[in-house]
Amino acid sequence: MTYSLLKSLHIIFFTTWMAGLFYLPRLFVYHSSCKIKSDEYKTFTTMEKKLLRFIMNPSMFLTWFLGITLSLLNNYFLSTWLIIKILLVVLMSSFHMYCAKIKNDFEEHNNKKEESFFRIINEIPTILFILIVLLVVFKPFD
């Protein structure tokens, strides 16, 4: 496997992970306004579960695995920009896990959050995404 293929796969899985992180909180916005006993509520629960299980979780794992592999191949681990990037990806992963908790709350009919809360947290992955991309492209503090 060549370096370019590893890098391409890292970008592909990061992109699919980000797509899920952009979409899941948006699903929560609509899910929070549904009646609990409705078919619509059940549909959102199923969509959220499948998005996490089949797209987001594998994409997060492969993003981490490939990113660490690329860092080892490039000997970047002592770079300040990479340390900051890893911290941001840890925050992104924490947000991912928080979304999984919210999904579980909806499944168990325990969601206490309003639609407005989900509209606000929907912006968190966007901010992290922008910061991560800027760090990778410009590699400041190098």
C-alpha cells in the first residue's frame, strides 16, 4: 500500500465521519419535535442508530487508525501542529460519543433537550472541521 493510498483513505474516512457528524445533530433537531409514540419518532431512532453503527463508528475508527499510521510514516509526532490537531480530533471524538449518548436518550425516551439545543450543538463539528483542515494545510508552528 502506498503512502498516497493511505492518505486518500484517511481523507475519505474523515469525510464520511464528518458527513455523519454534520447530519446526526440535524436529525436530533427534527427528532426532538416528534411525539414519542409516533411512527416518525421510531423512524428517526432507526436512522440515528444506523448512521452511528454503519457509517460514523467505522469511519471514526479508520480515520484514527490511518491518521496515526500516516503520522508514524512521516515522523510528525513531535510537530506542534499535529499535537494540536490530535487534541481537536479528540474533541471531535468526544462530540461523537456525546451524540451516541443523545441517540441512546432518544431510544430510551429520555431526551430532555429542546430543538434549540440541537441547533446550537450542530455547529460544533463545523468549527472543529475548519480548525483541523487549516492546521493540516498550513502546518503552523512547524
